[in-house]
Amino acid sequence: MSMRGHAERCGLPVPPKRIIATGGASSNQAILKTLASVFGCPVYTVQRPDSASLGAALRAAHGWLCKKQGEFVPISRVYSGGSDRTSLSMKLAVPFGGCEGDDELLNKYTLLVEKRLEIEQKLVERFGRVK
């Protein structure tokens, strides 16, 4: 829920088109199902042993492209046109919306995310930010 709340604050659309899970937790179906329920979208996995370094390289390429263009460029432009033939290919791990109760669970998580963000804001106002 923390990830969703902070992602929404950063401008992630609600719901996002998909979540891409990597690393050790991406092989845990219970975690993937929870992600799908919290975010309200399908969850895909990328099976790579070096997903963290790949992600860092993509973020660096994205930053370079934005600087070169002199404006924000959607990160999808960094890897568009060939991801299905590279290590960026992904597979659907957990669909969303096809099971009874998916929408109800999403609504419950949405309320919890909102409440969590309210509590977090009150804590920041009361104690300030840790430096």
C-alpha cells in the first residue's frame, strides 16, 4: 500500500496499465496477487537475474534522453520497438479484473491507501522529516 500511495503522489495513473515485478518476490504468487489487488491492474514478471542493474541502466538512459531532448520523455521511448525480442520481454503472472471480488478488494485497498497516506502526513506534520 505504501508503494501505491507514493507512486500515486509521483503521478502514476490510477489504476496503472500494469505492474512489472522483478527479483526474488516475483516468483511468489501470493505477493503478485496482492500487488494486482492493491494496484488494480495485471502484474507481469521479467525473469532476469540482474534486474536491478538493468533497471538502473534504463533509468540512466531515460535521464540522458530527457536531457538530450530538453524535456520529459516517457520512459517507454527508451525501450520501445524491441522489448519483445530482448531481456525486457515479460509474461503475465497475475491478471486483474477477471475474478469475482477483484473490484471489491481494490476498493478496500484504495480506502486503506488513502487512510495510510493521511496518517503518514499527520506524522510528518507532527514530527517533521528525519534529516
